Amino acid sequence: MHLAIIGGTGLSQIEGIEDVRHKVVSTPFGEPSGPLTIGRLQGCDVVFLPRHGYNHRIPPHQVNYRANIWALQEMDVSRILAVAAVGGIHPDMGPGGLIVPDQLIDYTWGRPSTFYEGDLDSVTHVDFTYPYDQSLRETFLQAGQELGLNMIDGGTYGATQGPRLETAAEVRRLQRDGCDVVGMTGMPEAVLAREAEIQYASLNVVANWAAGIHDGETVSMEGIEKTLGRSMRQVRRVLKQILGGEDSELCSTTRP
């Protein structure tokens, strides 16, 4: 079994990865966000892919999610640890917070969101009642606890289209709908992993308060960058804690 890490905004490179090689994977759905980085981190074999590309050049609505998940499946990946930057809506989920969501609501449109289309023998549905794998969620939470981090267990992720940020009115709607955080990349990534039968969970990093949460304030891009710069150091600590060497349950002893 092989482990993949999908990096989001602020995590386009993995520090400390060794025995690195890069692999270009072609898929029936076009090119992934970039070559797969394959190596060893904390003694564990991993595959790394930044969803926005290594130069952070691909906006969320143009990420080729199907190609990304297909490429990871081709590498026999069975588990994905995803990292994503979000805006905080819930009062307990402010900038710098780390959230492990357990639910999501999809507000995106026009994105290819399934492998099951075209010339099919039959219509295929997947159960998506619980969009995140519970065992991987617990892996994130346990690592946070071991590091003494205040990681929040549970919350609803609202996936919006992007690339623009939301209006204050849109955030009020998200709030009424029960969303705790808002991001632009959580879907269709999660459901495609489910279709590919790959376990998937996400660690959300709160980069800013969502629009209008604090009356009169606007969203500062400079502030987002500063917050992510600090928070991604904690994310890297979490990932290293999860892998933890050859005895880690997630660690593969066979190179992909």
C-alpha cells in the first residue's frame, strides 16, 4: 500500500524528502498538475503532488482533478493525505487554525467530477454519506494531539468555485447552510478519490476569516500569505509525525 500527499496553497514542496525521483504520468483525462515526486520522508515511501502545480500556477477551477487522482491510482496509491487552505466561518476556526473536517457541501459548477461517464455499461453511483475516511481523519488528529496542537475534530467544508474569494452575502449563505470553513479545492477531489477506492482525508489550514465574518474588514492577500507561512510549518510537523519511520502504519516498505 502506498501513501500520497496532495499539497495545497502554501505546500507546493515537501522539505526533507530523500531518494527523490520524478515521474510523468499520462492519463485518459489529460495531464496532472505536474510530475509526481516519489521519495522517502521520515523513512516512509511517499508520493507527493501539489494540486496547483510546483509553481502554484493552476487556479482551483482549472486543476485537473481527474488526472491527479487517476495518476495516483496508477502508482498504486491507496491512501491520500490532502492539505488545503481555507477561510474560517465558525467562530472557533480563525486564522492559523488546523481543522480536520468530517463533512462537505459542494457549491462548485462546471468541473468534471466523475470517472463514470461516456460509454458505460451501466450507471455507477458511489456512497458519499461520509466523504472523508475516518481512520485517516483519526491519524491527523492523533498526530496533532501528540504534538500538542489545538487541532479541531470535525466541521463542514464548503467548496466554492473560485478563483475569486466569496462575497459577504455568499459567506452568510454558507453559514446558514452549516459550513464551518470555505475553500475552493475540496471537490471534486474527495469524490474522485472515493470513486477510485482510495482512502482520503483532508487537513484544513485556516488562512483568513471568510468575507464579512468581521463587519467592515476585507480579506488581505498579504495577511493570508503570512498566516500560511506560519501555519504550514505546523502542517509539515504533522506530516512528519504521521509518517514517523518504518513502523508507521501508513508507511510502505515497497517503492512505488
